[in-house]
Amino acid sequence: MEDALKQASYKLMTVVHAETSTGVLQPMDDIARLAKEYDTMLLLDTVSSLGGIEIKADKWGVDVCFSCSQKCIGCPPGLAPITFSDRAVEMVKNRKNAVRSWYLDLSLIEKYWGNERVYHHTSSSTLNYALLEALLLIHEEGLHVRFTRHLKNHKALVAGIEALGLKMLVDEPYRLPTLNTVVIPDGVDDLKLRRYLLEKFKLDIGGGFGSLAGKVWRVGLMGYSSSADNVLFFIPTISRALAVQGIKTDLSAGLDAVLTELDGNGIDAAAAEAKKVAAA
């Protein structure tokens, strides 16, 4: 990205924070530094991270940050939380030409939410009530406690996967806690295995996209679904599904690794401290 910024002038840099096709969590500190250094606006996709991973929109200097309602936030799909920096709003106001897309014309949306109340769209009341309830649940849990829960269950899943003898696609520093990509062992029929999990155990996991199709499984641990129970359910079911296709795994080691991780490796203490700080 820095090479590109050195070669030309850009008004806008777009980045996916939590990439669900690959299971990568994008490190943001250097990208934020580059955006400031080259005076480039920063648009950030937080669709799979908002509500499960800390997002430092102001610290990073994000100009436009958007997400969705159905993943880590955990309510029905249909709403798209979005925020704009003062710089982004001023850029829209000072445009030489009117925005050509009605759908996300910030100049119209600003009037809709502002004192003028100029009509822009009809929002779903039920979806907004659902979002409110989901946010209340997040508030009750506490953000830092919630982030810690997602990280802990992710680490437990990874420990179990690796103890079974399987491999993760992404290197440890860049793994996305809310979406885990597991490398499919050689000789495994991907579609057959996922159909078996769904029919026998009502467990639905995602397959790979594009060049990763048939090469990885995508296992989500988002919002309410990020739980120790789901991790403990996944390890023996994937082990059994592999056994059906003649692939042996060490189930005892897998479960032991999960339980060891869940039993505490410093994360419980961090969660307790975070809760104490939040209460204060």
C-alpha cells in the first residue's frame, strides 16, 4: 500500500478490517499511519468485526466506517451502521458535482437525520428495535469482556484444531477471532463433509471462495455463537466427519487442548480486570 501511495496521489484508501474469505484480521496501525502521512481518506469495512473486536475508529483516523447488524452484533440483517468523520462530511458538502447515487448520498441522509427531516427512506421499525435490544445486551456484557470472550473461544478452537492434527490457513498474528479458516486435509471431499455435518449434526460451516474453494473451511464464532459450548461441539463433530472419510484425528488431544485453553491461560484474569475497569 505504501508503494502505491508513493507512486500516485489518492483521495481514498479502502480497507477490510476483518476479511471473512480468508480469516485475516488486518493490522491497522501502519495503515492508519500511512493514511495520515499521505493525507488520504480512510474507508474501513468492519462488517465482521464490529461488536466482536475492538475498533479504534477515532484513533486510526477512519473517515468512513461501516458494518452490518447480523454478525457480531447478533440481530437480524437489514441495517448497516455507518459513521463519518467531520472531514468526510465536509468533503461531501464541498463537492463540485452532486452525488450521483441516491442510495448513499450523505448530503441527503444528513438532512434526513438532521433538523430539516427531509425524507430519504422508510426505515424498518422492527429492525431498529432489534438492534436496540442487541446493543443493550452488548452493553450489559461490557465491550472488553465481549472482546475477551471472542478471543478466548477463538484460541480454544485453534488449539483444538491443531491438536486434532489439522492446520489453520492464517499465521497466528493475523488470525481473525470471529472467522476461523481451517485447511482441508488432502483427500477430503469438502462438499460431502459439510453436507454430513449439516444432516447429522445440524452444523453448518462455510466453504472457501475463489482460489480457496475446496481448500478451507470457514468456521464462524460471532456474537452469541462465540461460546465454549459451540467450540466443544465442533471439535468432536469435525473429527467424526473426517473419520467417515478415512481421516484419523486425535480427538482426545483435541478436546484436552480446548479444555486447557478454556480453563484459563491468563485470558480469564484479563476479562475480570476489564470488567472491573468498566464498572469503575
